Amino acid sequence: MSLRPSTNGFIVLALLAGACAACLVDAGLSCESRAADIDAMRAMAGRLGLTDLALFTEARYTRHPSQADLHSAFQDHPLALEHFPSGSLIVPKHADLVRETTTPD
Amino acid sequence: MIELREVKKAFNQGQHNEFWALSGISLNIEAKRVTALRGPSGSGKTTLLTLIGCLARPTSGRVSLHGRDISGLPERFLTEIRRKTFGFVFQQFNLIKGMSALENVMLPAYPTGRPHRELKQQAETLLERLRLGHRRDARTEWLSGGEQQRVAIARALINDPEVLIADEPTANLDTALAKEFMAILESFDAEGRTVILTSHDPLVVESTAVHRVVDMRDGKLVER
Amino acid sequence: MPIWFERQRHLIDFTLASLMRRKGRNLGLLLVYGLLVFVLASVTLYTHALRHEAAVILEGAPEVVLQRLVAGRHDLIPPGYIERIGRLRGVQQIRGRLWGYYYDAVVKANYTFMVPGDGSVAKGTLIIGPALARQRGLALNNGVSFRSYSGELFSFTVAAVLPQASELASADLVLVNEEDFRAFFAYPAGHYTDVALSVANPKEVRNVAAKLANLLPDSRPILREEMQRTYASVFDWREGIMLALLSAAILAFSILAWEKASGLSADEKREIGILKAIGWETGDIIKMKLWEGGLISVTAFLAGFVAAYVQVFRLGAPLFEPVLKGWAVLYPRFELVPVIDGLQIATLFFFTVFPYMAAVLVPIWRAAVTDPDAVMRA
């Protein structure tokens, strides 16, 4: 015998809500277990005097955005266009990759 | 049981296409009898049926049920009366497409909040009684005309109404199926239900199952 | 309450059975809806977690960093500056920092060379960041040579690789000894890249900065809170870009949803008429439709959110890496700590669930108040 549509609906919703709750529990547990890593990173930042995250290594102003002067676009890396929103939308052409410098500039 | 006093009904009132479907009808419908409204199309019999069945309110005049005036009640109360007192079998059957026969039969009882098990049981019993038990899970569009009508009848009975209203019940049926409908009609009579129907089919209005025939023409009753 | 409950269940039964009639179409809608929530939630979760992590890590950053500017460009701190700052009240510790960039032609990546203040790197050795070690294929005790800007080749031994867990902050770091650093970059003696100051009292930081600007007019003090703010705003606009790109998708979905939810077909109108004729109240029909809208939108929201969580925190956000990380050669590989902002999620819920329910409700209202006798007349 098949279940009522509402029963099926509740089962789906309950499963999803359960998964959602599992995500939140997982988030809580991971935060706890990763706390030591975060503390270590903060300690390292203090020890080395780090001022920035190593997220974007293509240019000076993206490697150390907090240290760069405002509104300046330094083309340190041949692929780095600039820091303004348009830079995120324009992907460098492949031709630019070819004539890349091979010696330190 | 149902009393109509000088009932009039206009459509598009106050506009250039104003049309009076009923122009002054006084009628008393007795309980536990089968009453047929007969008349040519456009005579206002379907409109009268909608007023009796609380689907619409009269423009003027009074409709009372068990001595209680119901013509001025707000929609919510009318709906409740309609649900408890009347069961409808429409000319086009008006089943919900894509749903099973069983679901269609159960529909009118959904807003009552009756327990699902009990409701399903009753719907199955009704379908069984109308010899449709084997078609309970079939979608309505897969049913034949006669089967569709029987589903519509089962649906009309699910809330166990006092009054059954049928609009041109045999209009879409061949003779054999129409006769079958008359047999079902007689069983209602035997149960003591009030039946009000419209028809111009001689098979219906001349049948012994019908106790009273009311003739109509141009929105008025025809005296005999 | 059991009657009320049973009634709602019946309404849900009906609305689900009714949805299942156009299974493909409604599942498609659910999928697109869920996908939209997934993308929006992914952006929200990812940027919030990254912002949070940046803020927490940078709590360890120096309170003030002092740069010297020449003609608007960052220049070296000449000898004597540190001594002059030393007399400033409120400053607990002063350290001249030595750091710079090196472009490695071998892997075409930029590294950040840095001298740790505590002298923890022995001469001739390096401590390298994990992304760099991965990219160059370096391990402990390996030898590595870099050609300096003067053309001379320098050889080092890898003394340690920084822990992978710290990659977000250390991916491209090359920690060297001060002597090696000065020799490698031909850095003039007594000069520093910039100065890091620690200020004991947080309330004093702004005063110290003002005094520094007075004392050394050619310098620019950068406060820790400014660094943290930089990160907050960087991700803000990157998130903004994502949302701007997404707005087209959101618009398309809104049109789809509006069309689906609000465009009542003649069939649906007829069904509403039938339901009213057989004894459903206007309120029942509206409640039934509310359930429809609520179930679809809540299901889509929950599914989208769960998928977004798994994508961002369990699979490493493969969807956004290219956009959010830029196009550097050296990518840090990191696992974000799943910090969830309840308010953001609530906002997302509000902006995805309620508009849909409204779109469902408005036209139904108009259809549901029609006279039930319409079915008889039709």
C-alpha cells in the first residue's frame, strides 16, 4: 500500500531538515576541532608579523592588499590586470601568457 | 424543506447586457422526494439549481432551508451549508483531472478534517457500491463517461448530504447508462434522500422514480 | 487540534497530488529553485567563513605597521628611524621587518621572502610555505637554488616546511636568515622594509599612529583594524561581483517562478471553481496554495543549503575557487572552518522563500473569490 502524499512529503522534509541539522552540528564540531589550527595560525601571524593572507599571489597589491597604497594597480605579475572589480571579470588572454618574462624583472 | 419566495436572479446587473435568468419563482421542495425541473435550455432551471444548492445567492427574494433564511448569509456559512447539506453531480461531472477516482471521491471531505482512514474507507465503500471498486486508482481521464458519472455521484455522497443535486444527469449518457443512472436514483429514494435534478430527457422525467416534475420556461414556473 | 491537523494534512495531500500530476515540470522548477539557493548560499557561506578566518588570523598581526613612502611609492626605512620611534610613549615593542617578493621563473610564481623576527632560521637554510613546497616539489633537507636579482645563484637547504593547516596565511612564504636576505636581495645594511610596532593598550593605537605621522611625516602607519577591514571589503566586493553575475540568473528564475506560480491556467481556474462548488471555502483553497508554495520553497531552500554547505566546507568550494582566489599560479589549498552566520542564512531564507509564496498567493486570491456557480454555468 502506498503512503499518503503528505506522509511522503513529511519524510522528504524531515530528511532535508535532518541533513540541515547535521550540517550545523558538523559546523559546530569542525569549529571546535579546528580551533587549534586557527590559534596556531594566529600565533604564527604574531611571530612572523604577518599582515595578510596568502590568498592571491599574483601581484604585490593582491598578496598584501593591506600594505598596498589605496587605488594603485601595480602590474607586478604579467597576468595581474588591476585590483578593481573589472579585473575579476576580464580573464587574461592566452597570448599574454606566452610572452611572459622568464627572468626576474 | 426548501422554500423559495419570489426568487429573482440577474446576471450582469446594471450593465448593458443585463439578463434576468429567473423572474420571480416561488416553490416548495419536499424532503425525501425526487423532484425534477424540466424546461428547454435557457429556461433558468440550472440557475434555480445553483440557488437551491447555495452555489449562488438570489438577486431578490428568499431561499430558506428547514425554515431558516439562507439567502442573505455570508459566503463562509453558505459554503458550510453547501458542504453539509448538498451533494452535487454536475453535467460535465467536473472531476479533477490527473487524480485517481478515489482521491476525487474524497475531495469534498478534505476541509472537514475527517480522519483519513475513515474517509478512505467510506470512499471505497461508495465506489464499491457503485461498482467502481476495481477502478479506484484509475485517473479520471481514463474512465468512461458512465464511470465518470458514478465517480461524480460517489463524490456527491461522501459527506452524506441530505439533498442530492444533479444537473442534466443523463445528458452525456446513452440509453443503457441513463437507465443505470435511474436505478441508482431509485436507490437514493429508498435511502430517504431528497433529490433535485434538472432534465428534459423523457427517460428521466417520465420515470416512476421521479415524484414531481416542475416545468419552467423563461425564468418562470409553468402552471399545469 | 487534531481536526485542524488532519485538515492541513488533507490540504497537503491534495496539493502534492496536484503537483505530481505535472511531475517533470514541477521537479524542474524545484531543481532550478534549489540550484539558485545553492549558489547564493555557497557565496554567502564561503565569503563569510573566509572573512571570519581572515579577521581571526589577523588578530595576531602587529598593531601598527609603519611604511615609508617616497613619491607615493613604498620605500625602505633608512637607519635611524627605529631609534627615533623608540622614544614614543605607549609603544611596547619595535621591530624592523625585512620582506620582499621574488619571481620564480621555474614555476612562474611569486614568492614572499621574509625574515622572521626571532632569528629562527639558520644561515643557508629556508623554511618554506606548503603551497610553494608542493609547486616546486620540495621536501625537508632538499637543496634549492634561486637566482638573485643581481644574477648570482644562491643555494639553500629546506630546514622545514610550514604546517599545511596554516596554508591560508603561509602558502608562498620563504623564511630566510637576515644575512642571507640582505645578501640575496643586495639589501642595504641598516635598512628595513617596514617597521612593526606593538602597542600594549588598544585605546592608544590611534594616538600612537597620529604621533608617528607627526614624528615621521614621510611615513604611513597602517593599523591592524585597517588590515582587517581591508579583508572584509575585499571579499565584500568579490561577493558583490558574484551576486551581480548571479542577478541575471535570479531575475530569470523570478520570471520563471512568477510565470509558474502566478499564471493560473484555465484548467487551474476551473479546478478552483470545482473545489469551491463541492464545498471548499476560499480560505481552504488559499491555505492549500500556501502549502504548495511553502513546501516547494522550503524543500528547495533546505536542499540548496545542504548542498552548498557540503560544497563549500566538505569539497573545498570547487565552484568558486577560480573567481574568489584570482588567477595566481600559487593557490593556497585550505579547508575553511565552517563558521555560519545565522542572520545571513535567515536573510537568504527570507529572500528566497517569501517572494515565491507571495507569487503563489496573489493570483490565487483573485481566482478563489470567484463565484462557485461558475462551474455550473460553464
